[in-house]
Amino acid sequence: MSTSLLYLLLRHILQMLSQLARDGGAKDVEILVLRHQVAVLRRQVARPDLEPADRVVLAVLSRLLPRPRWSVFFVTPATLLRWHRELVARRWTYPHARPGRPPVDKQVRELVLRLAAKNPSWGHRRIQGELAGLGYPVTWL
């Protein structure tokens, strides 16, 4: 997906640069034609089906336009802001640790059971201390 997204972004950037190189009159006519086509498509389709790459492009372009001009987008400003937040969150989100206690190795579990069987007067705190002395840090709540 990342290579296709990179390709789409590069293609859109090159299209924008080619539009900047055109003369002003042809560009104005093309903008009018595109606006009319968008108006026709808005009447036909109630809700557009956007791919993730489309959302990225619209979220990035929304940062280039001032907020009063966001009415040109066919999604609400809240949707654009949500997409941008998701992009930022995806960039800065780290993998979450699994909830609960970390798993105890089978070898350490067998050692705990053997210590408890050989020393019935020891409680869990004593066994925990002995294991810590042997280099096996095991915690109980």
C-alpha cells in the first residue's frame, strides 16, 4: 500500500506542477469545467466511496487551503480534521504493551513449585525473594 500511496502522491504533485506551467486562460476554463463536473457528480452520488490514498491526499491538501475555503471539499471540515488527526496518530502511535502480567517461563514455574513443595513454611514473599536472589525476578500482587 505504501508504494501505491507514494505513486499517487507523486502523480498528483506532477499534475499540480504541470497545471502551474499552463497559461492562465486555459487553466480558468479547465477549472470551470471541473467545477461543473463535480456539481453534476454531487447530484448523482449521495456519498462518495473514498480509498485511503484519496483521504490522505484530501487531508494534505486541506492543510494548504485556508479554512474559509474548505467549502470546496465534498466532505465536512470535521471529517478533514479527523482524517488529519488519524494521519498524525498513525505516524506517532507506538505498539501497545499487552495488558496483564508478563508470562512466566515454564522453567521458572517448575522452580517455584519445587521450592514450595520442599519448603512448606515459606510464603509467596519468601519464594519471590529466593528467586530474586537466584536472578529470576518474579512479581506477585
